[in-house]
Amino acid sequence: MKCCVCGKPAVALCDYRGSYAYHKGYYDPHDKFRKVHLAYETASLCTCDRPMCAEHANNYGELDYCDEHNNEVSLAITQKADMAFEKMLAGADKQVR
């Protein structure tokens, strides 16, 4: 298998799980990854599975993400950290008063 970005030998597949708005069982001939798109109910059980070389795999512990899904994961991590920081500031503000 080759990397979806550069064509080098793939060492990982994208582990991103998401909900995809696809109709049940249709095959998109224009999809460059040639996947059969599944129903809404089972889509969240599937992973992206884009093949990636070591250079293009974005690692978070044991999980690897393609560039597209890495952006989504990074944004979610940043938002979670921002919410935790805001809660911490709100708690510190109450202690000062």
C-alpha cells in the first residue's frame, strides 16, 4: 500500500472515527480511496483508513491521523484545553472574592 499523499510505502492507516453523511451502501466512483460508503448507523464504527507513510502520519499515542483529520483532532484538543482553562480561571476568580 502507498501513502495517499506522496506515494511512499505506507506504515499506518488513519484511525479517525467520524460520522459521515453517506447514503446506505452506495459506491462513489469519484472517491479516490474507492471505499463503499456505509449507512449513518455504522459509519461511526468505521475508520478513515487512508494509508500514510511515516512522514505524513500524525501520531497521538497509539493513534495515527491523516492531515485532514489531524486538523480536526488538533482543534478538538485545543477547544478542550481552552474550556478547562476557563473553568480554572472561573474557580480562581471565585476564590479571590
